[in-house]
Amino acid sequence: MYVINPNRLEKIEAAKGVTRQVIPFGDRLMFVLFEFQPYTSVPEHRHPEEQMGLVLKGKTEFNVEGKVMVAEEGAVYWFPSNVKHGSKVGAEGGLFLDVFSPPRKDFTYSTK
């Protein structure tokens, strides 16, 4: 068992104005905390890992395979494996907790 303080995890730039903090993970899942500055976005992309998340603060517009969906604070979202998706936030920015299964091999973590 681990107890992790996110304030001790390094913030890595995921896109311009968007940071991620990878929370140390197990064999089958990974938590990642994403923070968006106002009016920023993550370009459309796809990955083999399944992704689920929770909007902790703010709201986002997801573009999922060409369809726009809005997720507001408290909402849960899910992307199946290999589904093309992107995200953008407005004036309030946003904070999102995402879970990937299996863990993404392209995301690393370190502590301060």
C-alpha cells in the first residue's frame, strides 16, 4: 500500500498550458492528475489504453471521433481503447483525475 501526496510529484508539461502528474501505479492501472490553464487544450490523439476520468474542477469540451461532448465538475468520462479524442477548457481552466488501464508506457513520474 502507498499513500501519495500529489504536491510531491513533479508536474510535466503534457501540452502548452497543460500539466500532468503521474501518480505511482501498479501493474494494471495508473492515475494521472491533469491541470489545464484557462483556454488550453490537448490535441486529438488515441492510445491503446482504456481511459476513465473525473472532472475535479472546471469543465471541458471533449471532441470524441468528431462528436463534441461537455463534461462539467463532478462528471465521469470514459474512452475505450484506440478512440480518437481531445479536450479543451474555457476561462476557468480545469483539474481532472484520469485512470489508464493498463498503465501508459509513455508516461513517467518522479518525485520532488
